[in-house]
Amino acid sequence: MAGWRMPRVLAVMMLGAATHSWSGQAHAQEPPTDNCLSCHSVLDDERLSAPAKAFPADIHAVRGLGCSACHGGDPAAGFDGMDPAKGFLGRPGRRRSVDLCGRCHSDAAFMRQYNPSLRVDQVAEYVTSVHGRRLVELGDTAVAVCTNCHPAHAITPPTDPASSVNPLNVANTCGTCHSQADYMQPYGLATDQQEKYLRSVHWEAMSVRRDLSAPTCNDCHGNHGAAPPGISWVGNVCGQCHSVMADYFAQSRHASTFAMLGVPGCATCHNNHEIQWAGDTLLGLGEGAVCGRCHAAGDGGGETARAMRTLVDSLRTAFDSAHAKLLKAERAGMEVSQPLFELGGANNALITARASVHSFEVLNVKEPVDEGLAITATAQSRGEEALGELRFRRAGLVISVTIILALILGLLLKIRDIERAKSTT
């Protein structure tokens, strides 16, 4: 170990020696003073001192576990504690680290002492993942293991904003490997996923609106069981959040057609990592519409797409018009709270119609559109009535003011005549 200063190290290791039991399972807590930390924290070699300096904030240290819980050995025995005969493991290899973490994290009885809600199937999931299978079956130690995502000696809960697995940081954690072209080259994987994700509506929701429920890498790919979504079930992945659209799509002709062609469902129209706002412009055959990638104006699919777009546009236009009219009346002081509330039903119908396009059936879109148009027609009429009443009130006010002014003027003239008559007598 380069950089050790023996007298200083020995002096430090004389402080606070205490007993520690190592039985192959970290069932004992470390004493408050850990000689491993006392020694390593003063070493000149940053590779040896940095872990010791970081560890006190680690969740394991916070819960009372010390260095020997993972590295073995006897912290109270000085240099002799780093003896394989005393169970010293040293720095576990990448393959061994999975078993090492799993020794505790797969033991439900042990983990219950610290966090009863924490899952204990992480290792079982990991060995089914693309990472775990390559590690176990092919001996590929370049794949991600526990410490790639949970940095050893500095592990904090996902709720900690600084945690590597906090939702806001997951993309960077995955991108540490998956954005490196040289690292991914042997696997033939693209390295632009993180870059695309950072342009997506999902990242905008998370980073700008602080919606931590918005999806990040592990929401779609899994975490310990990480695997790329297969094209036959990508709809099930998206459907975890977008359930209504997924149900419509599953019952549509496109579901079986896409499966037959080997084309992924949702990602075909919406992309995967670079998902943008699903505006109405995606529907139909116009500029920016995705339907036109496969369909033309002359075929049935093209006509269906154009008809659905026309229906959705008609309801959106009617809603905007009625809403603007009611807002104009409200701002002028008219009581239109009830029709404004009822107009919300048209907005709900518009949302339903937009979801219904995933059925690719005109009738499924027409039904909510017709319902919404009936609501907007009523709201439009109520808005016109309110504005008509406003005009009537304003006209009446003008007439009233005119009469009052005329009376005042007449009164003033009468007073002047009276005063003149008095002055002549």
C-alpha cells in the first residue's frame, strides 16, 4: 500500500480497539470507533483514504455497520485484522461483489431489522438481467454490478437528492456506461440514449415540473432486472402509465399487424427515449403526422387517420371558442361559473377522443367528440346570452346616464332662470 507512514498509522490504530464478530454474515454492529476508518482516513494514497472519508455518510455506516461487514477481518486486531484467516476479504472482485451484497440484501430476516419494506429479491432479479446473465454465464466483468449503480462507501437512499439512484440522477448513473462509445462498442449498442432522453417530455416533466413520478431509465428497463424492452411487450411497459391508450391499442388491428411485422407498438409512432409531446399534429396525413409514414390519402388507413384528425380538430376548435366566449363574459363581470364548470365535460371528452385514436376506429373517436360538441354548443349559447345581457345592460346604462344628465341640465337651466328672475325684481 503505497504512501503509508507507519509510525502515524500504528499510533492511530492504538486508539479505541474494540471487539468485532465476523461469521460470514454482517449480523453484528461495528463499535463507534472503527480502526479501519481511523487508519485509512489519514493515508496519503487517495485511493485508500477517500473511501474512509466518504463512508461515515453511507447508509450502512448510518445504520451501524462498519468496514468489516463487507471486507471482513477484525478491526480491533491492527494489521493482523487484515488476515484471510480472520475472514479478511480485502477488495472484492466485481463478480464476487454481487454475492457479497446479496449476502445481506437477500436475507429477509436480516434486512427486516433495518428496513422492513426493502425488497430482498435484488440478486435474484439481477441474475435474470442482461447484466447478470453476461456476468454469470459469460464471465463478462465489464458489465454493471452493484457498485456501478450504488457507489461503494457512498450509498445513500433514493430519496436523497444526491443519491446515484434518485430519480433525477438515474439517467446520469446509467449514462456513465451507456453514453461511452468505447465502452459500449463491444456490445454493438447505441450511446445516444441519455442524450435523447434529456430532450424528451419525460425528462421535462421530471426536471422542470419536478414530477418525480415521470419515467426514467429504470422505470422502463427495470433496475436490478434491467433488460431492453422486447418489441412484443413494449406496449406493456408504456401501458404501466398510459393504460387507456394501451388498452385501445391492444384491441386494434395495429396490435396484431405490428406483431406480425416485428414492429414495436408505441415506439413506432412515439419513439422510445426521445418521446415528445403527443400533440394533435401527430394524427392525420399533414406535416408532422406519423400516420403518413405508412398510409397515403388514397388508402383506408389514410382516410381513417384524416377523419379522426378532423373530428378531434372540430371538438378542440369548438371548445376553444366556447371557452374564450365564457372567459370574456366572466372578465366583464357576468356570472358564468356554472357553464364554465360544465364546459369541463367537453375537455374530458376531448381527452377521451385523443386516447381513442389508438383504437384506429373512427366511430370510437366520433362518440366522445359528439358528446363534447353538444356540451360546447350549450356553453357557446350560454356565453352568447351572457354577452347579450352585458350589451343590454350597457345600453340601458347609457340611456339612464343620458336621461340623468338631461335632467341635471334641465334643472341647472331652471335654476338659472329663477336666479335671473330674482335679479330683475
